[in-house]
Amino acid sequence: MSCSERKRELRRRRHRRKKVALLARKLKKATVSEKGVIAEKLRCLTPGGEVIIERWELDKR
């Protein structure tokens, strides 16, 4: 019997949270070009990526 969809959803959410925390740590030392890469990874990672990008001010150059 497979896992319920709710458990899969929670697992995906926890994984996204860990990845976003990792990107936040990398952002502190990132150069301008690396910030662009981080922004692109956030867009692919989560549906709320644009909100996080605005909050972290990655869209401003």
C-alpha cells in the first residue's frame, strides 16, 4: 500500500524548507552572479519562489 498523499506533501514541504535554508546560508557570501543562480533555483524549487526572491531582495540589482 502506498503512502497517503498528505504524507508525501509533508515530506516535500520539509525538503523544500531545508533547501531554502541552505540557499539562505549561501546567499550571505554570494556574488552578484551567484545571487542570480540562487534566484533561479528558488523559482524552480517552490511555487512561492517569487515571494522569497522579493523578500531576500534578489530581484534588485
